[in-house]
Amino acid sequence: MEKVRQRIVIFDYGSQYTHLIARRIREQHVYSEVVPFSTTAESLRADLPAGIVLSGGPNSVFADGAPSIDPAVFDLGVPVLGICYGMQIMSQALGGRVVAGTAREYGKAELKADGASALFAGVPESSVVWMSHGDRVERLPEGFRAAAVSANCPFAAACDESRRLYALQFHPEVVHTQFGERIIGNFLFGICACRPEWDMGKWIERAVEDLRRKIGDEHVVLGLSGGVDSSVVAVLLDRAIGKRLHCIFVDNGLLRYREVEEVEAMFAGKLGLDLHVARAAERFYSALKDVEEPEAKRKAIGREFIAVFAEEARKFSHCRFLAQGTIYPDVIESSCAPGGPSQTIKSHHNVGGLPPDLKFELVEPLRDLFKDEVRAVGRLLGMDPSLLDRQPFPGPGLGVRILGEVTGEKVRLLQEADRRVQEEVRKLPGYRDIWQSFAVLLPCRSVGVMGDQRTYEYTCAIRCVNSIDAMTADWARLPYETLAAISSRIINEVRGINRVVYDISSKPPATIEWE
């Protein structure tokens, strides 16, 4: 994708909130991108961003091998905002003094802001912010002054306005900070002089032009999953190159109830795309036999997917390009940014590692977009709302929603339970506000009583969460009546499950999927 001219660059120091910063900036219609903390000033000089943000992070500046910064970044002449660890690394690099905190400050704090700073324009003198730090700045660098204080932090915010350098010890990107959106907006528009030009309509125009220029008269094979991301890629490519797009859908036997039939009806029938279905359920079940560890299951599914996909792709030797629906959270959670300090939470298995004879060039038009941006693109492309409103579904499918060994029988059991979850949750007036809702089959059985008979059957967990971009999530407060209906239907209608529980964990510390 052609570079967006006006952008904010975020140095990634490993915070769980790093990419929430990127999301908050884009919400104000300014493009943002995350780069490794090792990015040098020289690499930015040829194409200067409008501003730079230094993210928070889990490290101490005193730790061996702690993430650092090229000091020349502060001499580029563009505004810099350091957040939490970013404030500490900025202070240390510019000659201030950072000390180890005697106790970690975590949670809400009352901020007393200096209205004289451009960063706090329109922000009340007193407001609530979210702190999450151990170390703190004890002495500011020369030229800096305090811009805000809290009860436990004399430098809750600081600035050198002559050099347009700003620092916050709290996190403005989280919802717990009352005026975080305003503070970020002040940095974007009042300090960096950005214009709110990040627009999905213009993005589509650029994307189609870029795809046509890159692909030329060649053909493209697309790994279609039937989910939102790859579906939007399919329609986008159809607009760009038409009949030179060929879609491969792998039926791995780990899909939702009747999903294969739905994909065929939508993409081959309604949209008229060239769709090829590889029916390989038994191959996947065989590859998963006796495999229980979550990451081992993901890798086994990924390996088999690549093998099946490669067999199908060989039928398209005339295709030069391979397209897939990679989006920004995929890149983030797989820690694809070189030098990034973030920990790999789980692996993703978009098509990669294909055999040497398949020398496709990769096309990933959505890799810089968050999920809600992808849906916005789909709406502007005129896609069916029922397709765009589909909840995210993991690449390994039900393989990571069946804890322990995966078998065909367990898949069928979970499909039936999950179908009833979907049917009941869709009755709620706020259904579209729920990010994901699904059933998980647990590897434990418990005693029950049905019709005066003792049962010893599986337990099913229900997971429903609210989120914006899957980087953070909170469990959905479903009405008791809905929970009761789900439990009753599963226990009475799905033979093999006699107990239903509800997961009330948030992300973090939990992940949305169980595996």
C-alpha cells in the first residue's frame, strides 16, 4: 500500500496498550502506524511523520537490555509524546533522572493539570486518569517543566514546548482516563497540526489503484475463509481485477455449523466468484489425533492447511500472486514487527511457508487496518450486512475451542452447542454490539440427572465479549434470561453435554479465545 503522507509513528515498547494508541489516533481520522523501538532517526528523516509517540512498556529502564531509543529522534524537529515507559525513556535520554518506584502505581488517580500546556487545552484542572507504572521520573531534563501532578506523582505530565516534546506518566489511550481522547486530539491537531484525512472511501480508491498497479494483467489466488477479512479482500480484488481472481476455500472440518454450504451460496452463488472448495476434514482430524497442547494444535492445523492449500494452489500455476486477509491485529499478535518487544501470545496461520515450487508474490491489502475499519471498507463496497456483521472466527476454527484432543465427534457436538448460542444471542436487540459469542467444549465430564437417569457428560463454556478491535475485551453482561435459554437448549437438545458455565474473564489478562 502506498504510504499515507500524513501519519503518526508509534514506537513500540511492548505495552499491552501500544496498539490501542494507534486505534485511538485513527478514531480521530489521522493515520497511525506502529514501528519497532529500534527505528532510527535516519530512517525517518527522508519521510518525516507529523509526530511520534513513544508507547508504554513492561520493562524498567534499569533492566539489562531494556528497550532504548536513538537520541537523534528528539532532534528531528517533529513533536514527540512519551507515554509511561515512553516518558521515562525520553527523560533518561535527554538527561533527566528516573528512579525505581518503591511501589507500583496501578489504577485510577486524580490528575491536576496545568491549563497552560497545549496538551491540556480544554481539559478541566482536575480529572481522573489511569496510572500503570513502577519507575518514575524524579528530575526532568533541562528545558522541561511539570504540566500536571497527581497525589503520588509530581511529574504526572511534563513538557518542553519550545522543542514540542511532551510526556505523560499516565495512559490517555484507555477508557479509564476521562479526557484521554481530548489529550490525544490536542497532540494531533493542536501540536502536530494534523488534518483529519484518514478516510475509508479514499483508502478504497488508493487500494484499488495499488492492486491494479501491482498485479497488472496477472492472476491472483486467494485463501478464502468465509470470514469478514478474507471476504472483504475477495470483493476488493474482484473490483480491482475481476475474473482474474480465483478463491480457494479449505473445508478443514473445524468450521461453524453448515458454514461450507453458506460460503458456497454466498461467494459462488450470489457474488459469482470463481470458488474452489477443498474438502479435507478427515485429513485434519488425523493430523490432530492425540494432540492436546494449544500451540501444538494451532501448528498442526496450520501445517495441514498449508499442505491442502498447496495441493489446490498447484492447479493455478498461471497465478503469480497469493492474496490473504491479514489485518493489523494478526500482525500485532504474531509479533511481526522486527525488533518489537511484545511477547507472542499465539501464532496465526494465514497462508505462509508454502513449498518452493509455489513462488507466489503476497498481496495483503488489509494488513494495516483494524477490524472495524475492514467492516467500514466492506460497507462502502456494498457488501451484504449479514456477511460484514459476522463475528470474528479463529483461523484454526473449532480446533481451539475444543480443549484437549480434537475429534470429529467433538466437533459435531460443539457445532450443535454453538449454533444454539448464536440463535439465542441474535435475539438480543444489542446483538451487533457483541464482538464475539461462542461455545467452548471443555475436556471434563460431570455427573448430571436427566429423566431420573444419571448422566456423565461434557461441560460447555459460553464466551461472549465486547471489544472494538480485539486488542482488549470485556465480558458481555448478557441478560439472565438469555443465559438461561442458552443453557436449557444446549443441555436438553445437544446429547453429550449436561452442564453449561459462563466465562466472565476480560482481556487482558485472559485472551478472547480459550486456546
